[in-house]
Amino acid sequence: MRERPTMTTRNRAIRLRLRRTDRAAARRSRQLTVVIGVLLAIGAIITAFPFIWMLTASVKPQRESTDFPPSVLPKEPTFEYYRVLFTELDFGRYLVNTLAVVAIGMIGLLLMAMAGYAFAKFEFRGKRWMFFLVLATMMVPIQVTMIPTYLILNQMKLTNTLIGIALPTLVGGFSIFLFRQFMSTIPTEMLEAARLDGATEWRTFWQIVLPMSKPILAVQIVLTFIAGWNSFLWPLIIASDQKLYTLSVGLSLLNQQLAVNPSLQMAAASVMVVPILIVFVIFQRFVIQGFALSGLK
């Protein structure tokens, strides 16, 4: 007579079957992870390839950059075209002008932080419609306000000046909105405690609000830097003197060199792109945190 399996034997069989199922699921999960990783790596290489091509082409000799079939890595690397940019093509002056525009924009950053703090933590007459006006400026394209802005700056004798180039971007509705959104999350009780301890409003803002707003400040620093660094159309319109051109305008002057000297064009493009990449890498962690805390994606 055949012996019937006991309860212990059946439990062991069930556990063994479950372990096999778990191992199979883990194996499938690892295989899926590897496939996703390979696909992401391929996508990253395809995305980064134009940037890598730009950097390698900038250090190729002219004859090598026009060879066919083209090669990715330079056979005889040279930094000659970077020297040409800053010694023969006035890119040093364009770089100084661009840094000046960025510096003026950073001053505007402090003004926008103060405006955002006022909208977030103070009650005053006309607050709602003033904030509505700030939001309304975000809906007006810059091309619409370009001619009135030019006429106003012309009346103020600020055309063909670096201040005239940077002034229209000194403050922006979007940045004020971001500051207001973030600073609304700062506990009011903490600010009241500082006031009870005798801190002035400026000291409360400078020593409590701004240090707590590091994530959104990092976002604004990156956005302000990119806006000032890439400014092209407005400097081209308002500056008639080439000595006031920014890097992006100077880069456009090299378009005629593209057919005969791609290495020179790639060197200028690298000067434009690499600083933005460095700034973003430095502030990347704060940028993601700032957008997450301000409720924007």
C-alpha cells in the first residue's frame, strides 16, 4: 500500500517550489535590469555624441577636421584654435562682456528673492493684483516687449551699453514666482522667533530666509547664468559696437568660417557650452531638489 505524504513533507515541497519561483523571478529581474541598462547606455552615448564630437573636433588640425571619412579622435591634437579665438578674434572681450551681463543678472537675483519673500510672508494692500501682474508678465512673449523696451532704453541713453544689455533681464516674473513658492514653505513661527529675539527684517531675510532657500537659489543661479551666458538676440539689437558683443553674438560671426575651418567653429562652440555644463554639474543636486520642493517639474 502506497504511503500518503505527511503534512511536513507537503510543506517542504511547497517551500521548495516557492524558492524556485523566487529564483526565477530574481533571474528575470536581473536580465531586465541589464537590458534596461544597456539601452540607457546606448541612448546616453547617442545623446552625448554631438558634444563629444564638438570637443574632439575643436582640437583637430584644419586638414584633419575636413578629412573623409571623418574620425572621432584627433590624430594630432592642438589647442591652436583656442589661442586664435582669444588673441586674433577678440573673444576675450566677448567673454568679459558676457561675464559682466551674468554678474548684473546675479544682482537681479537678490532683488527677485526679496520680491518673492514679500509675496510669500507679508500682507499688504494690493498684494493679490500685484502678484497677478507678475504672473501676467510670464504670458507675454519677449518679442512683444522688445520694441517698447528698446525705445525706453533709448530715451534713457542706455543703448549700446552693457547696462542696457543686462537691464531687461534683471528681474523676471518666473523667478519671482519660484522664490515665492519656495519661501511659502518656510515656517512663519521661525521668522516670528527671530523678530522676538530682536532681529531686523533685513537680518531675518539675510541670515534665516536666504540660507534656508539654498535649493531654489541654486536653481535661480543656474537659470540666470544660462540666460546671461546665452543672451544673443537682445545684445545683437541694442549693441551697435562690436566691442559690446557677447560670446553668443561673437560665435555667430564665425559662421562664415564654418565651411573652411570647422575646428575654429567647434572651439568657439566649446567655449560657449563647457562653462554651462560645469555650472550645471556643480549645482545639479540643488537644482533637482529645488524644483521638487517648489512643486514644479
